[in-house]
Amino acid sequence: QVQLVESGGGLVQPGGSLTLSCVASINVFSICEVGWYRQAPGKERELVARISSGGTTDYVDFFEGRFTISRDNAKKTVYLQMNSLKPEDTAVYYCNVRRVQNGYDYWGQGTQVTVSS
């Protein structure tokens, strides 16, 4: 059974930084696309950023320049570096690992990020 375990969330003041990590147990991590999504209270889950198996990154415009996604295939880990955090960034952040060709689509349990003074 594939497991994704996120960590790194917490309470941070506006303007602060956090780095989220997600470790995946899937053996074929290196050929999967991985992404970070978030869901704020009362809102739908939305894409933040994703990174292809080849390392190509794709950001939703609102996050580009503040957030950076990266991956370490040897560690089967995807990261999300978040800078200049704003109160509206408060949400549960989820990682996703997928490979359409194989029907893989896995989600972590989420990690809470709260931006507040």
C-alpha cells in the first residue's frame, strides 16, 4: 500500500517561511509527477505547484515567485519551500503522486499551515 507522509506544517507569522516535505513509499517515485495542493476552510482543493518526472515545474500564477517545488528521487521526497507567507495561505496542504499511464493517483493526509500574527 502506497503511503505519502507530509510534514513541516505549523504556525508562522505573516512574512515568514516554511518548508513542507512529503515522503512517498511508492517504488516508482522517480517516474511519477508529484504536486502540492491546498484546501482552505470552505473552499475547494486547489493546485499550488507540480513537478514532472523530468524536473519541469509548473506553478499556479498566484504562488510563483513565493513558493518553490523540488524533488529528491533518491529520498522519494517532494518539497515545497514557501516564503513571504500571507494569512490567505492558511490551509491544509496535500501532496499528490500520480502517473496517468499506470493509473497511479495517491494523496497524503495533509499538513496544516496557519499564517497568523
